[in-house]
Amino acid sequence: MALKKSGNIDELCYPFIYEASYLCDFEVATDELCNHLGGIVGLLADNHDDIATDLKQLQPLIYHLNGSIRGRLALEEADLQWLMTRYHHYQKEVAETINGFVLPRGPAPSPQLHLARSAAKKAIRLMVRIDQEGVEVPERLHRFCNLLCNFFFVLALVNNRRQGFVETAFVSKSYGRTRKRGSSQ
């Protein structure tokens, strides 16, 4: 028997929660990603005002991402370009720190930034599934999410560097070292 709404609005957390499509899963995943950012902002050290400002600007963009498949495309090319600019800004700060992937460690909020990176990957995978279901996914959305993954990875490196934490490189026995610096694997 399929689950269905009870009819009591107080017992309904989200209007589309009982859908069987991957679209609802995408919306739940991007909501979770936005929640991760809220937690991260609260964990930032005093010398991270720039990161706090960027994450506060990013949070509503993630909610725009959330509704941009079911509703109107609300994430603009300018939003993607802003994120690219901020990514390059932080990438310069850690350019000499690491030359590959690292174990997701460090003082807060680095582990939380790595979790946000993973949540962005989940959103990308769900967009792939939504596309396979025949629903159009605007190109800008998966480009934005891929950039988000890399952005969160670099922010974790920046946080660790600013707090004096030394990264532990990870060298896979399964794959060769073909990733370029700043990539989130």
C-alpha cells in the first residue's frame, strides 16, 4: 500500500513529500545542503568574516537552486559567476597548501564543509536521475552544484590553513593522481 497524506496539514512537512519522483528527493537534498550552511556559519572563527559573508549570500542561492527545476529557473548566470569569483579568491589563498585530495579532517567547520561538499554531490546525482526521468534540468543548475562541491572543498582547506591545521593528503590505491589542484574529487 502506498503512503499518502493524512489530510491533516499539521502532519504534512512538505507538499511534495509523498511523490515517487527524484525531484522531491532533490528538493529535500538541497534543503539539507542549505541547513548545513546555516550550521557552518555558526561555527566559523572570528577571522572568517569573509567566509561568513559568502555563505550567508550562498544560502538563498541554494534555495533558488532548490525550486529551479519544479518552478521558475531562479538561479542566474550572474550567481554562478559570483560563486566562481569567490572560489578563485579562496583557491589563491591555499594554492600552495595541497596538490590533490585530502582526508576530510580539521577543526570545525572543516568537517561540516566536507559534508556540505558531499551534499552538493548528492544534489548533482539527483539531477542526473531527474534528467533520466525526462524532466528538463537547466544546465546552469548542475554547473552551479559542481562548482559548489569544489568551493566547499577549498573553504575547508582555507579554514584549516587559517587555524594552523596541517592537511593529510590522501593517495588512492584505486585511482591514479590525475585530479588537478583545487578539485574536490
